Amino acid sequence: MTILPVRTTCRTLLLIAAICVVPHFCWGQAAAAGSRLPGLSAVDIFGGYSYLHPVSSDLYGQNYDPLPGGFITGVTGYLTRSFGIEAEYSKFPNDPDYCFSTAQAGPVFRHQIGRLVPFAHILGGGAQVGPSYQHNGAANACTWGWGAEAGLGIDYVLPALHNRLAVRPIEGDFQFTDVNYGPQAAPGSLSGGEGKITAYRLATGFVFRLGEMTPPLPAAYGCEVQPVSIYPGDPITVTGSVINLEQNKRAPTYTWTTTGGKLSRSANGATIATDGLAAGDYTVIGTVSEGSQPNQHAECSASFRVVQFGRPTISCSAAPTSVLPGGFATITSVARSPQNRPLSYSYATTAGQITGAGTTGTLAAAGVGTGVVNITCNVVDDLGKSASATTSVTVAAPPPPPVPPAPVAHTLCSISFERDRRRPVRVDNEAKGCLDDIALELNRESDAVLVVVGKHDPNEKPDAAAERTLNVKQYLTDEKGIDPNRVEVRTGEITGRTVDNVLVPLGATWDTGATTSFDPTRVQRHGQPYSRTPR
């Protein structure tokens, strides 16, 4: 069996590492200046290729040969930014002729420098190894013993995938395993024995980085004063809020100072008495400390203002703001004293009469002509300090009478010509009842126009619709005395033997739609236009 020389194997590993790292390193160097550097991962998952080279290790003079084709995987969980626990499994299949695998765990130490993450680890656990003499035969199967290793390595975090992927160009470990195969069957025989392997191992592969560990945040302290603006003698409450001090079990120490007033401290706040303070701006400073580290100390400040006693303020409003002559409006005052002193109210008006006391008054606009009435609202406190505000009410002229709605066209009764099939265009007695009502409507609205729309059946000639229309008009003009100029004749859709009647008042519009006007002189009429009324 041919074993690759150590020098050749090392060169191969270095070539693989260069192929993996150089393109990504160049990519990282060419990235924009604002590219985000990777943070510290919380969990690393490694997988890759490994090479094992025993050094001066044999059993009964049978050497353990190098194993060039193995794989390795491991999971590391970090408890702090630099320290973690690693669990690792490696396996070299029966090549050349014996098996070799380990399952180990131990501490890991790292120190990240930009995208480079050098590390060191010490692992221990179980090792499964076959004897070197009969090479994993049925009688000398792979046996579990114990093993340990220590080594160094380096990862390079790739810019791709949001810094989630790293390449491990090289990891070098010194490894020792001890496996007992039992007692030797006979002197000089190749059976039993204790296999002790001292070896170095090289590995390369990729690392998947999960999660991200953030650095400890510095302490932060916020101060708030309530109220921020006061009058001399008003008390002030100061409260503080601190975050990021949970690392230390000691109770934090609070100190407070102020540039004005008498301060009384509490656990996480203070109160300030402001008796006798002059008007001006003052500052409260709070300090919290939990240790000597910079992130265990914080300071905050807040300001408050002392102002002199002021005049009351007032606003004035009217509801409604417009009334008719003789109407009423409610006047409302909203006043405030900065010192909450007792207030008195009064009102004045340029027209009409106003009555009331307190925060509301009533304006009576009796005998007031159209125009604007100005009202003054006054307030005075018990110290004689006063303020005024004005509002106005418009006395409007009565509105004009409402404009009558615009006239609209509306449909009157329709006439059916279905009853007399022998005389399908003649106006019968039942149709005359409808036309009599239409005549009465035309007499009531003497300026309205009647639009008569005749229709015919698909089995009839189109002139049947025109004849019906002309017969209706003739009845209205001859029998009811309606002015012919007030009756407009048209034909409509092919929907049946009917006539529709639409009354169009003066000023109204009517949509002709699918109707058509025609020349009555071109229509050949047949038979009586309407039935004669017996005399």
C-alpha cells in the first residue's frame, strides 16, 4: 500500500486553504468602506477534511501509518466573548487498513481581530482505533479507548451571507490515544496489546456562525424632573432610571446635587424645596455607580425653571357665532391663574344686552341690526391682576325664501293597443280614459308639452307606431281641444303595441333616448283614429 509523503500532504492542505481563502479575502478587501465587520458568533458549527499522521507509533513493531482521507465536525458554544465549550467528532475510514475515530469535548479560547479569528482548544474523550498488526480483522475489531488533543487554528469570516460563513484554512492538533486490545495470546503472536498513538492532525473546512454576542453595554442613567416650570415654593420631584447595571450583584450608589433649592435624597430620586428661590433656571445632577469599571458608572442631569407669579390668562368664545335679529348666543370664558388664585368674571358688549356671571354669559340680539357685535370677557384675581379677551357674534339678515326646485319631466299613463287586433292602431274607449286624464294634466299645466312615443310589435310595419302616435294626438286635439303645438309625436323601440306619454313642463328637459321624430305627412293612416263616443 502506498502512503502519501508528509510533505506532499502538507502542500495539498495549504493549496486547499489558499484556494478557499484568497478569493474571499480579496472580496473583503474590495468591499465598500462602510461594510459591517462581523461580530462575535454565539455558536460555531465546523465541518471539513482532516489528515492524521502518527509519529513513532507502533504495536508489536507494526507501525501506525498516516490516514490522509478523514472528515471532522464540531460544535462550539461560547459562554463569553472569548471562552466556549467544543464537542468534536472525527473519523478516518479503514485507510490504509485500520480505523480511527474520536469523540471529544473541551474548552476553546478565541480572540477575534476583524475578520480573522485565531483560536486554541484542549479536548479529551473517547477514541476508537483498530490494531496496527492484523488491521481491523474480524478477531481484532476497532476498540474504544481514550484520547486527548490540543491545538491551534484560525478562521476567516467571509463577507457573504451576512458574515454567517467562515473558512478555516488550517487547524493543527497534537493528538494522543491509548487503546487496550487485551492480553497477548502467546509470546511473539500478533494479538492483544496496548496501542498508543502519538500523532499530529491537520484539518481544513468551513464554519457556520450562528447568533451574535454583543459587548456589555455601558451603564445609562436618565433623570426627569416634574414639573419643569414652577413658582417659588412649589415642590419638585426628581426621578432617575438606570439600565445596564445588572451584571453586578451589589446595590448601586446614587448621589444627587442641585444648583438651587433644598434637596432631600431618596433611593433612586430626590425632592427639592424651592421656597425663596429667585426666578431663573436651575440644574439637578444625578450619579449612579456600581463599581470601578467605566461601564458601571453613569451620570444624568435635568433642568427646571422658577418663574415669578404671573397674571391670569383668559380665552373667549361664542356659540353660535352667527344669529338672526332677536337671537341669542352663549359666551364662554376659559381662564387660568398660574398660581391657582380665585378668579372673578365680567362681560361687555358693543350692541344688544349681555348677562351672566362666572364662566358663561348670554348675548341677546333683540333690536340689533345686521352686523358684527363685539364682546369683551374680563377676569381678575384676588390680587387685582386682570386679563381680557374678545370674541364676536354676527347678526345676519334672514335668509331669502328657498328657490323652488327645477321642473322635471315625468311619465304619465301608457296606452296598450293589444285588445283590438283587427284595428291595432285605433284608440279604444279604455285608452281614451288614460287620454282624458292626460288632457286634464295639460290643462292644469298650460305651459307644459306632451311627448307621445309610439311603439310597434316586431311582426308589424314600423308605420304602425307612427299611426298610433298620430291617433293619440288627434284625439287630444279634436276631442279635448289641446293645442296641437303642445303635442310632440315620436316613435320608439320595437317592444310592443303601446304608446308612452311624457309630460315635459316649461324649463324641464327630457332625454329623447332611443326615440325618433318623424314627418306625419309621410305616414299613410288606416281606419278610424279612435272610437266614436255615442251621442
